[in-house]
Amino acid sequence: MANSPHGGVLKDLHVRDEHIQAQLAEEAEKLPYITLTERQLCDLELILNGGFSPLEGFLTEAEYTSVVEGNRLPDGTLWTIPIYLDVDRAELDKVGAAVGGRVTLRDPRSDQPLAIITIADLYQVDRAREAEKVYGANDQAHPAVHYLFHSTRDTYVGGKVQAVNAPQHHDYVAIRRSPAEVRALFRKLNWTRVVAFQTRNPMHRAHRELTVRAARMRHANVLIQPVVGLTKPGDIDHFTRVRVYQAIMPKYPNGMAQLSLLPLAMRMGGPREAVWHAIIRKNFGATHFIVGRDHAGPGKNSQGDDFYGPYEAQDLVLQFRDELHIEVVPFQMLTYLPDTDEYLPANEVPAGVNTLNISGTELRRRLKTGAPIPEWFSYPEVVRILREANPPRNKQGFTVFLTGLHASGKEAIARALQVALNQEGGRSVSLLLGETIRQELSSELGYTRRERDINVARIGFVAAELTRAGAACIAAPIAPFAAARDSVRQQVAKSGGFYLVHVATPLETCIANDRAGVYRRAIAGEIKGFTGIDDVYEAPESPDLVADITKAPISQIVHEIILLLERDGYIGDR
């Protein structure tokens, strides 16, 4: 039979509140509301369906303090990660939220009312203390600590919730199961011993071998339960990962394994998070839980060291095993033995035996460059899916962002580069000239710093979308401020290449090249706030290329840009 829920009772609030659902839905439309963030949406879904049992809402101040300081709820129940509803105080004041009041919680995607919270507490916290106690360090190289200081709002709202609607999903609906549905599946399949496997990465042969070994050791079936909520920034998108999981499921013996998705917002909290994951899997009915090397680890800290020891998570879960009531299956990293064509845990490999492994960094390199990925590492079906989602550089998009003063020659360089890239072929080429964008997208904007930043942000959005679609984008605005340019780089680099070219033509040459006479009018005081005359231009500190049309012809500058693109594999056939 399935494992008992944490705390003894599955807190399925949809079932609890079903008899008053119509009444709650009517009330929700009349109440002031808060629109949830993506993390809060994930948390609320698991509160409502019982995945976070025994929680029935977001933590009050007393509960938050007890969890942060001691890994327990006030009644002594083990709970390691604080689950809170953070809201700006100004927003709370705007909707009149106060202790004792009721507020609707709405889905940020559809505006659908999901729950009503009865406010028991409004409080503020010491974020540095939370970082130190929960994540082990006040170091913003940790993604959860960075989120805490840059995305978490100033007031925490505590209180129990009542279920109005379950969040609606439009992807992989058949394998998005609540704890009650997973437990019903176990009963239908007559599964009595179940090993749960948590992952936020694509699965390869080693993962299949690890889960089968765990099932063999514990005489159990396997629940593959990957996270499809929030994971570590930079992770492969969940659509690609789920296609990989679906491709790998037929590799298990018939009837051994099931796939079910988990809408969890991970914190990458290492040891504490491993305990949390075990509690969640217990709520889903699993009797065993695999904890691997560096479970839920975020990587390196700001000093270049690992945040957590490789088996620190295993140690903490084992420390609480008597009250978790879910058996931990600890595993070391598996490594491949080519001479015997098998995988073994690293601590079981005999001395002197030849081993092979491909790190995550090396896998990403091979995907980007199109280098072969051997079948001993992954299945051909999995590699095909990953290559579709991660095409090699010569199939990816990129943006060349030329910045410089008015009449510096950046527009002429941009047009010449467009011709060169069209001649190269292989992808569409789009040109975003400063004046064109001003006319087509930003005609209502003036030239204050804020309005200039908005204009550059719009260019960045278009460039990022073109890059994501595999196109070549050439942008040539003045873009005088470093922060705005850096923001564009960060946005575009998520999807492809970004090259910042500073067209550093001297001001006197720009003035001489200005046939429209706008510099003359600015010098005469007829135009105020003109970049280079009475408004600042912040020269890039580390551009990918510095160009000056007084020192090199446009053809040479274009050639140098082409060489940069060829060096990084975006053009040419290697």
C-alpha cells in the first residue's frame, strides 16, 4: 500500500472545500485580490492538492520562524523550507488587506481565482538571516538567495487558504497528477513499494541504470517525478525535458515505471531541500526516495567552491529518517566501464579499471558544436530531442548590437553587414536601425533617460525574439547608457549570440558627417539633451569590437564582425 502522508492526513483542500466550492467561487469575485508570482503559483498548487501536507496555507510569522530556525513547524512536525506569500506593502494597502481580512489569490496566466486566503499575519523578515539559515550562506551566487534579495517582496502574508479552482495546465495534462491521483494509480497497478526519483535535468542511460538498480535493491517499482515548475536559471526548458522523459520510459521493463510531473518551484537548497523533496514524495505515496550526489545543489558559490558537500544532502535526510517514514536510497555518481559495457557507482569501480563520463558542461558543448554524443552515454532518441532543442551554433540566432553617437557610421556598417550576412545565407537577417525603431515602435517617446531606456528595451525584446527564432538581428541605436545595453545582452544571450560593437568615431567626425545639421542645432541650444553635446554617452567598457570609420573602411569593420561570428561557429561550416 502507498505510504501515509506527512503528518498522517493528506491535506487535499479541493476535496475538503468541494461542498462549498460554488459559494467560494462567488465570494472570490467580490473580494480584493492578489495576482500570484510564478513561484507562488507553484507553491499554492501543491498546498491545494496536498503535495505540501500538512500545510493548509502560507506560513504565519510564528511558523516561518520555527521552520527557518529549527526545520520544524511549531507543533514539532518536520518541515525544512519556508513557504510564504510575499507581497509589496503598497499593494496590500491598495487592496485594503489586513489581519482578519480575506483576499482572492489569482492565477497570473489566466486571472482565474484559485483560492481565498484568510490573513492571519502580516510580517517582515530578516532576509540575510533567512539566507544563512535556510541556504547556508548569504551569497547571491545562490539562485534562491538572489531571488530572495531581488524578487521577494517586502511583506509576508500568512494564513490558511480555501480552494476555489485548481490551476489549469495545457501541456502534458495526462501526466500531471495530484497526490490523490498518484495514490489511486498505485492502487490500480497494485504497487506496494515505490521508489521515487526526482530530476530537473534530461535523463540519460546512467539515470535509467540508477533507477533500475534502486528498484532491484528494494524490490520496488519506480516513479519518475521530474520537476516542471521553477528550476535553476539556465536549465533546459521543461517541454524538452518531458519529451526526453517520454522517450526514455519505454527503456524500462514493462510495468516497472510510471512518469508523473511535479509542479514544484525548486529553491536549490541542497540538504534542506532534499528533506523537503522526501516529504513531498511521501505525500505522493512513495515508500522510497533516491537521493543522489549533490542533490538539489546550486553549483558554485562566489568564491568558486561548491555550496554544499557532495553527500551532505544524503546525510541530512538520513538524520531524519525515523520521522520521515520514507526509506532513503542513497546513490553515488554512476560511471561507465567501457571494457564491460556497464555502469557502476563510483565507489564500486575496481582500482585501475578504465572509466568514461561526460559532464554536463561537456554535453552542452557537444550539443552547441554538433559534436557526436556516444550511445553509451545516452539513447539516440534522447539525443535527437536535445539536438532539436539545442541546435549547433551555425543554426542558432544571434544579435550584433552597434552602439555609438549619431552619424558615427553605425547605420552604414549595419546595412553593409546585412548584405554580407544575406550573401552568407543560412538564416534570415533583420535590421533594426535607430530611426526606424523610433518611427515604428517608439514614436510616442521623447529623449529623457527613462524614455531612452524604454526604447532600447523594446529593441532588446525584438532582438531577443528574432534571436530565439534562429535569425540574425542587426541593431544600430545610439543606446547611450551602459545599464540598458547590459540588459539587452542578458535578454538576448538566453537564446543565442550577442555581440556589442562600439562605433567609436570621434565627435568631430560625427559632426562633419551630419548632413541634417542636428549637431549644429544642439550646439546652438536649439535641441536640448542631445547625446554627445549636452547629454552623456557612456562608452562600453568591454565591447566585443571597437570600430572607428576614420581608422578603417566599413568593409574592413564588417569583415572583423564576420570573423567574430565565424570564430564562435555562428557562420561557416566546420
